[in-house]
Amino acid sequence: MSVGRLLLRLTLCASVAGGAFALSGCASQPQPNADDATLERVAYRAEGAPSLTLYTMVNNRTGQGGHTSLMVNASERVIFDPAGSFYADRVPERDDVLYGITPAVEKAYRGSHARSTHHVMVQEVAVTPEQAQRAYELVVSNGRVPGAYCANATASVLKQVPGFEDIKVTFYPVKLADQFEQRPGVKTTRYYENDSADLQEGLARNNAILNGE
């Protein structure tokens, strides 16, 4: 792969600005698909009610969204990270879905994206077991998502979950977050860190933290 193509793959995925794609926050991080045995070994079911959690990575200067992803707590907890950058040695991935999302992994995921240039908007809503399992089935069967389609793919998944049919499909992460905010019972927090603006440094640091546990 040429240097130019590699840099393009590591550029962040999707906000649309001025009618053109402004690549800013998520990247297609090429990883081989994990096998069934690996996914079964790391499967994690979080305590508490089934839930959906929308992550939106927001530029601190412009307020524009750089990436969208969705954590699903159903029969197991996974993160649908379409065209996403996140990787860690102990977090297997298959078709843009991250598995084994323990509390430490979830913290590493947030911490890798939050930096001096971006913060993470975290929107969680409790759902029924049926809604959560439907979302889980949709994300694990969705397949890989091309760059710049992170919000589009996430909105398309949500729209197929009973009770979320009114979600409008969009390429804009913040517009999707605004829609999600209108759901009854949504709890919104914003996560900030003030470390290096280099996403790759954050990924490497959090990978080392997870490896050291």
C-alpha cells in the first residue's frame, strides 16, 4: 500500500461540510476479522438494563462531529464502530464491531477519542431486551462500512430498531446526536481529555494500559 493510500485510510471518517466530506475523526483501521472462538472467549455482558449508547466525537473548535459509533448492551456488549479507528490487542473486531466491551475497554475507547481537539458526547438510553437484541443482530450482520459513512450506517441501524423508526438517516454525526437526544430517558454526558491531538498516540497509550491490567 502506498504512503498516500495509508494516510487516507488513517484519516478520520465523516463529517459533511459545505457539500463535501470533511474527513476529521474516524479512520478505517484495517484489522482481520476475529474467529468465532476468539469472540466467544471475550464475550462480555454488562450488568443493568439493556441499553443503546450513541458516541459522537465532536470537534472542540468547530462543534462539528468527526465520528459516530453505537454501543449495544444486549446478550453481550459490543460497539458498532463503522469505519472506526479504534484498536487494542485485547479487543477483537469483526466487520466493524468491537467485542469484549468490559468497563476498562469502554473507558479506553472513550479515552482514545477524547483529546485536546475533540471530546466525546455519550448518550445512553435504556431499552427493552427485544430492542437491544434487535440492534445487536443488526450491527453484527451489517458488514464493514466505507469511510465517511459512520453516521449514515449508525442511523440506518437505529432506524430498523422498533421504537426508533423515526430516526432520519444522515451523514452528519451531530445531527444524528440531536435526534437521539429527543428519545425519552436519554442520559447525555460529555467526556473530555486534554492530551495530544494525535489520535494514534491515544490509541497506543490506551492499548498499553489495557495490556498492563
